[in-house]
Amino acid sequence: MNTPEEFLKANGFTAAADIDRQSLIRDFMAEMQKGLDGAPSSLMMVPTFVGVDGKIPEGARVAVLDAGGTNFRGAIVEIPPKIDFRENRPMPGTKGEVSESEFYEAFASEVERLKPKATVSKIGWCFSYPAEATKDLDAKLVRWTKNIQAPAIVGQYVGRELLKRLGGGEIAIVNDTVATLLAAKATEGGKNYSSYVGFILGTGTNCAYVEKCSNITKLGADAGAGTMIINAESGGFNKIKVSNFDKAMDAKTTNAGYQVFEKLIAGAYLGGIGLEIYKAAAREGMFSQKAAAALAGLGSLETMDFDNFCAGCKKPGRDNVLDAVFADADDAKMARRLGLPVFERAAVLTAVHLAAFVIKSGEGTEASAPVAINADGSTYYKTRAIPFAETVSRELDDLLVKTRNIHYEITPQVDDAPMVGAGIAAML
């Protein structure tokens, strides 16, 4: 019988140690430039028309909205990061279809509640549904996700429509990844960052970075001068080898064939990859008959359970299905040897992914002015099977500092980064 490592390799799974990091960085950067040029690319490279230059006014207080899930939030944001008067409300359209007027009235009433407490007239809005950014920092909704039922809003410029209900004003709309990038400015203090990267790794993944406008050739003269944040939609990267297990997991998703890179590193998918590995290993006779029978009847595996099992941890108040499946000590040992490489690969790919954006920024050439990386998301910070964030940092040291003399810094985690970043977008 093959060892676990031989079994994984025979099925096309590339172990962390065998990933060709430099080749993958080159492929990432090539796709990035194609996206900037408007050529066919797996990376959308969406121009946001949002810059990072400027000083945040001291003591400024901004009314901020944050919408991207089944709830939306409103609050007043200050820098250094402080959030006051926060309220959560159901996202319009989550409990049945809503009309155009009902949709905007929900947000308008929240702004009206907050306006008397703000010192900045412009509103910040983190709007994390698929949308096209505009030069005046509005967002045209392309489609809803999360089962929102508000069909009249599709195709509308949501900022413009909201301001109509408010009788005018100004608004700055960004998505959660761009807001995460901007939130890094809240951590600067006396530091001198040469550029910024925003990174989310939770149930999904995405990256945003700062690009020279002269490199965004698909915009032509509309690109302007200076720099601009690019929302890469980096989970779509597809120039990467996938294993038989990845293919089997992907075939069971609702968007099979898309978001290839995201499905190798994000929390919504790692448990699914683990289950495909375990079931295939059971068919090869690598587990006891009892474990194999239990696996055959297992329809899904949550990443939290996969992670906790591989870490040898138990979450209080939560039964882990894998503890029962692999009750035999030999089965459990085998399962962990098969499962840990999924997390190790994800950490290395995360570092490669980040390194490509840092290099593409063209900054970080001086140790005194590193590129700031603001990371957000549960998979990045809460994975327990391996020291995930530490592994990413170690890899980045090798890929950037030691190999290219490019300097970076992972910023302190910013609580409520989407709200903070949306506030900064309105302040700058």
C-alpha cells in the first residue's frame, strides 16, 4: 500500500514542499497584466478609481454603511479606529422580495440616524456584492448574491439612488477587499508604508493592491495619473494545477470550473477537499472497514470540523463527525497525515498569491518603507491545523525579503476592517 504522501501525489496533489513558487508568481503576474490590459484573463483586475494618497483628518467622524451579507450595519467611524453608534439591521430582500423604494429607504433611514453625529459630509459605504465601480466612487450592481430578493436594484447605481432619497450629498462606495486595504492606513501611526495590499481569506478569498495608473491600459485616458486601487478578484486565478480531489470537490459546487484558486485556499472548500481525499483513500483500503463504511455515508464535511480534527482539538459544545469516523487510533493517524497537506498547501499558495501583488506594486524596495498587507478573515487567523499566519509570513520572508530584497509588513489586525476602510474612503 502506498504511503499517504505517495497516494496524494499519485492523484495529482502537489505537496507544499513541491510547489514551484517562482513559476506560480510569474503566472500570477502575467494574468494580472493581461487583466489590466483588457486582454482575456482569469483575473478581472477591476479598477476602483479609489486612491490611497492624502492624510486622514484628525478627529474626523464619518457615517458608514456596511452591506454584504444577510445583515447590514451602520455606525460612526473615527481614526484611530473607533466605531460608535453601531446598529445591525436585516439586509433588505433577505425576508422576501422588496421594492426599489423599500430597499433604499432602509439605508436612507440609517444614514439619517447617523448624520447628526458625523463631522464629514461624505458617506462611506462598503457594498460587497458584484458591482462595477465608477470614477465618482459609485457602484453599479451587476447581480445579487446571498439570495437577496431586490430585482429592481440590479443595474442601478446604488450610491446615486441613495443620495436621491437623502436630497443630495456625496458618497464613497468600496467593496470589502478594497476597504480592508484602506483599513491598513488606520494602523500607520508614525510608520511610512510605500504601498498597501488588502487580503481576505475567510469562506472565500480576494486581494486588492495599489497599481500605477499608467499600467491600467484598458482605461486609456480615463486612468488618469498617479495610482489607483485594483480589486483583482484573485480567487478566479486558474493557471494552476489541481488534483483529482480538487476536481471532485469542484464538480459538486454551484459554480464548477470557476474560482479555481479560491477553491484551493478558502474556508468554504477545504472541508470538501478533505472529504474527497478521505473517501478516495477508503476506496484504496487505507482505513479500517468501519471507517470506510462511515465515510461512504458522509455527504459533506465542514472545514471547521476538518480543521479541528487535523489539529487534534475539540470545539466545546460541538461534536465533530470525524472523531466518530476515525475513532480507531490508526485510522486517526492516517487521516491526519492525509489531511494536514491540504492546509499546508493553502498556506503556501496564500503566500505566493500575496507575494505576486507586493511585487507587482513595484514598492517595498526600502526596509524603512515596506508594503503594508492588511489581512482579514477567519481562515487566515483561525485555522488550527497548522500555524497558518506564521507559515504565510515565513514564506513571504523567503519569497520577498531574502530572494528579492522587497520589504513588507503584515499590519496589526483591524477589527471591523470593512467599516473602517469605508470610512477612510470617505475621509481621503
